[in-house]
Amino acid sequence: RFSGIDFEIIIIDDGSPDGTQEVAQQLEKIYGSDKIVRQLFLFPSGTAYIHGMKYATGNFIVIMDADLSHHVRLHFIYCGKQKEGNFDIVSGTRYKGNGGVYGWDLKRKLISRGANFLTQVLLRPGASDLTGSFRLYRKEVLQKLMEKCVSKGYVFQMEMIVRARQLGFTVGEVPISFVDRVYGESKLGGNEIVSFLKGLLTLFATT
């Protein structure tokens, strides 16, 4: 309210078991439906983004998890980074500078590190964190990327950056400290890991 930034918050539920629907209803009552746009689509991440983008009216779109894993104050850092390099995309990175992860067990850290390592080796994306979801996009760039991307779920985040490089869009990075969710639980499981590996191999073969 006091930032001087004209904003809107669009809440999309993609099936996460963290009580998003209930919290979104409460926020809508507090701030009003003109600032809190609540759309409940129980689809994988990529599909949910498509629906959410239809309701976005601004020039830039910041995509973030709604479980407090991504700190809201970083929005201002993202905006500054975008202006600094006139980037098309600004992505949060846990694996560069003073970025990091807090609250994960060893298994989760190994999965994330391993996924990013394999992606770096096979795809050479030019970005250090491919599986994170805290990003700022120019709206028109996001629209073009959505037309090109075919992945769903966790692979979607990786494909967005890979396709962005393919199309010549510029990507800046901001180190972030990712804190594990306070409420709810992750959807990451065996099926998601298999899906990620299949998507990685598909991108390797087609890019």
C-alpha cells in the first residue's frame, strides 16, 4: 500500500496442499477484489500460469510461491535489477552469490542440486537456478514463452529459461534465500522426479 507501485495480486491454486483457497478468500475480504484476484484452477503449474496471465493487467508479472518461501521484500530488488539491465526476465537463484536454501533435509537438497547440475551439463542454459519459481517477466515476453513451452509441473520452470535463451530474451539473476514452507507440504515425489528427467531429455533432444 505504501510502495507507490500500482499492483494487483493474482492467486492461482494449482492443486498445492497448503490451504491456498482458504487464505485467498481471507485476503480478498481484507484488501478487496480490485487488488486480490482469486482464480482457483486445479491444474499443473504451466497451465495455471496461462490462466493467471489472462487476468494480469500490468506491464510486468512477478511469479512466486504463496507459502512464504519467497520473501515479498525481494519484489523491490527484482524491480531494481530489471531496470538496471533492462532485462526481459529476472530470476531468483539459490546457487549464486549469497543465495541459499534453509529448512530442507539432505534428500531435498540433493534432488535440487542434482536437477540443476544435470540441466547445466545437458542444456547450457546460461542461468544458475533452473528449478526455482520466483521470477519477474515482461508480460509480452511471458506470453511468447507460454506459446512455446509444452511442459507441465516442475519441468515447466526449466523450459521457460531454456526457451528464453533460444528466443534471445535477456535474463538477469538475483541471489535469494529460499526458506522452506511454514504451512502445507510439497508435492515433490517420485512421479515428479521421473517427469522432470523425461522433460530434461526431451529438451536436450529438441533444443
